[in-house]
Amino acid sequence: MCGIVGYIGKKPVVPILIEGLKRLEYRGYDSAGIAVYSDTGLIVQKVAGRVSRLEDLMKDQQIRSKIGIAHTRWATHGEPTDKNAHPHTDCKGRIAVVHNGIIENCNALREYLKQKGHKLRTETDTEVIAHLIEENYEGNLLKAVRIALSEVDGTYGLAVISLDHPREIVCARNGSPLVLGDGGDEFFVASDAAPIVPHTRQVVYLEDGELASITDTGFTITTLEEKEITPKIEEISWTLGQIEKEGFSSFMLKEIFEQPVTLRNAIRGRLNMTDGTARLDGLDRHHEQLERVENIVITGCGTAWHAGLIGEYMLEEMTRVPVEVEYASEFRYRSPVVDSKTILFAISQSGETTDTLAALREGKRRGATALGICNVVGSTIARATDGGVYIHAGPEIGVASTKAFTSQIMVLSLISLLMGRMRTISVDKGRGIIKAIEKIPDQVGQILELDKRIKDIAQDFYKKKNFLFLGRGYNFPVALEGALKLKEISYIHAEGYPAAEMKHGPIALIDEDMPVVFIAIRDCVFEKVLSNIEEVKSRKGVVIAITTEGDKEIESKVKYCIPIPKTIDILTPLLTVIPLQLLAYHIATLKGCDVDRPRNLAKSVTVE
Ligand code: AGP
């Protein structure tokens, strides 16, 4: 996934674009570039590496331009090099394009353009768009872009400037998000609202198949078929502070420590203690389906998929409805059992993950009611569903998902409560669950106070090469999540497993160099987990255990214990994951890794 930003107005454009790219770097950061208009020609600067390298390249240049576009890249076609960085230009350097997405038919278009005499200079699919626009340009930039895109198969969020149109940016969207910003006398386009919020909260979300022409006086929106669209101005609700580090050393650490607040936000206004149930406005129109449903599918990727596994346990326990959790990338290409009696929950923090969007559409195609559990309001997945529940975690900038994960679980517990009270859960049991839910934010705050203790533990383990994470029941998916957190930010290999499964193979890995992290809290499977710990210890394995506070028995057996407060079994993942997030964070930090922008990753994967 990549980040795009464009500006037209009265201020010098370069600082605005560079600052905008910095707010988009979590979307991809292997190269960056900028194109601005000048009377003597388009100025294009681009470089492999982070936005800061581009900023250094530009800092001594006196550029007075007030219109331009810029890009930070997550490579899909072509190595991250200066040459392959965006923007890409046409043969004469009069048209510049920045693009997020994949052009599926770029090879065929390359051949066509070569036959027309175009000289392509890079390995990227994006460059093809610049030459296609050039091929179709006859004085109207918007028209040339529209014709060019009518020949393109694939996904794009793109912005175009031209030497022949000094006061116009043309942009277009199909499958990759684009947001327009209206600052009154200055206008913006970006991949998401982060670069726009410091300047204006008035935004318009482009839809798939729409193009916009942005000038000094505003923007007009039309479709590929030239149908006029009335812009729907929306107000961004979150604040600039929410996308700043606010004194923390990284967004990831900030977002870990935000969780007491974000969990309160996920709960706010959604607990009905009188009736012992949840109140979820986004599902109000679907109560009949929630009552009639015969099978549930939960789909997502990565951390969202782990949350789905926890949702499966919750929903089956509380509703007795069969639940399947599917990797979105698998679901979309197999022939799943889905019909009008199916509810499909699509979980996605960004709301832009291509595989999850495709799985959601496949489920709808087969008759399912599709409900979203998303964080970004107005995101593509949120808008593609029949309804859903926002998790209200605020912008999650750190590439490794933390606060979104716990809020996804919280929302899943509310949905389980709502559907459970339609079936087997009594009002009294429902009230008991609500009481436990209400304690969770403070309990998370208590665990965060163990940060120093967890950092000390990380000191003993950050040089290890492999880890195993083991849990049972509700905490097996947490073991998977703990392993994912560690590997994606520290690059240490880590595997999550059901604790009992360790005997069926992974136990061969156990020795003094293979730390094993157990989730060993006093739940219904504690005794079984204790046996697994003994099996590891008898093979010289070193154990780190997430335990229930006050559990003297396990503390007598395990040197590295992280005690957490007690809660009901279905809510334990909300607490057990917190120490694993901090453990991964401290190990990665001790290793000198960039926890906010881990190598090879991007915050949201909008490619297959
Ligand atoms: C989580 O730490 C990873 N960054 C990644 O697995 C992520 O959860 C996955 O790409 C899904 O993203 P989404 O929730 O935005 O759809």
C-alpha cells in the first residue's frame, strides 16, 4: 500500500507535501517522491528510502510552486529504487502521476505503448498510466485521464499534474482510497485524512469509479462514464493529537498505552445493564438476521483474523450458532458454504485490506448479510457492508496493530452478548458479563503499570533467535497474536500454538535457547497448561508465563511471571494480550528496530 498527497492553493507546496508524506509513511516507506509545477517545467524529485531523505534532497531548493503531488511507496512492481519511486512521467516529462494500487494489465499496455513509440524507463506498472494519459491527451487533462483509465484493469488511487494545466490536479479512485480536502481557498487530495486534518476537517471520500478535477476554486467529481457527482462533504471527527506521538517514543507505544481509553470508547453507550444486553446501533436494522442466522463466517487478515478466532469462541459459547473463521485470502478463492442464512463479519482496522474486501464481496454475492467490524469511518470495507459496528479506537498509526485488536475483541464480546441474549443467555448472566466488561479498561491500566517489569524480562531475551507462544481456549488466538507481534517488529522468528499441540511436534524444538511464552492464567484450562509448562521445563526450556495475580503455585515454578488481574474467561484475551504487546515492543526496541515502520510491512495491504 502507498501514500499519496496533493495540494493546490496559495501556500508553498513543498513543505505541505513533505509533511503530508510523513503522516502517510505508515502506509509504505521504501521510497518517496514529489512533483510540482514550475513555469520552466515540472520539478520531479524522488529517492529510495524514507521521506526524510526526500526532505533532505529538497531542503536547499527554492521552490515557490503552489501546486504539486507526492508519494511514499510500498513496492509491488519493481525494486525500491530512485528510478522506480513515484511520481512517474510521460515521454516528454509534461505529465506526472502518483499511484496506489496494481495495474493488472500493465504488460499488455506496455506493449501497446511501445508500438505507439513510447519509451518506458522503469519496471513499474504506474509509469504505464503516465504514458497512457500522454497518448490520449488532446488539451483536456481530465478527459485524457478518463480515457486512459478506461483502458486500465486493476486498482488505483492516483493523482496527476501536467505542465499544460498549471492550476489543476486530476485524481481518480478504483479500489484504493482517496480523500479530498476542502480548505476554502486551498484543496487537498490524499490516501487518507491524516495529511489533510492539520489544514481542514471538511473532506469528501471518492468512491470507486470516480474522478475529481481539483482547481483553485474547488473540485468537481464525475464518473468514468462522465456522470456528474455531487460532492458529499463530511467532517473528520478525530483530532490532530490523535495522529501525533504526544510524548511517546513511538506510535506503537502510545497506542498500547491508549487502550484503557480506546476500550472505554468501544464500550461507551453500548451497555444495557437493565436488560443485560448490548446496544449496537449499527446492527439495529439486522436483528431479524441476527435471530434467524444459521451459520456465521468471520473473515479478516493477520491480527484481525486472530480477533476473529476469539470471536468464534465467544459466539459459539454464547449463541450456539456454528462459526467458521476464514483467512480472507483463502475464503475468496474457495467455494464456501454461504447463503441467505449466513452472517459474514468482516474485521478490518484500516477498512482497506484488499483480501478482506474481496471476501466480503464474495460472501454478499452468495447471499450472506455482511457486517463490518472496522476502525476507519467511511473506509471502503465499512461502506461495502450491509451494516456493522465501528470499534472507535481512533487512528492506529503503528504498523503493528495493538489497540485495534483489543477493541475488535471488545466489539465481538458486545455482539456475542447481544446475540446471546436473543438465545441462551439469561438477563442475570448478561448483567454479570456487563459488570466484567466495565472493569476491563481499568484492569488494562493496571497491567500497563507492569511495563518496567516486562522491559526487564525483555532484557534477558532480546538476543534469542526463536520463540514459542502457547495458550489454550480463548488464549490460543492470543498466543498467535503474541507471536505475530514479536516477529513483525523484532524480526525474531516466533510461532503461536495451542499449548496441547506442542507435544505433537514443536516440543522437538525445546531447549535452553527456545523461550516459551505461556498464557497460564487461572481459567478453566489452567491445570492442563501447568502440565505443558512442566513438559517444557523438563527439557530445559525457559518459560515466561502470563499468570493470574496472586497465583503463588505457578510463581514457585516459573522464574519469569507477569501477573494480570482476573476476569471471566471470555474476556481474558483483552488482558492477556497486553503483556505480549509490551514484551514484543521492548524486545524490538532493545534490538534497535523501528517498531512503527517494520521492514517490508505496510499498515494496510491494499494489494492481493
Ligand atoms: C497486524 O499487526 C499487522 N499489521 C497485519 O497483520 C494486519 O492486522 C492485517 O494486515 C489486517 O489489516 P486490517 O485490520 O487493516 O484489515
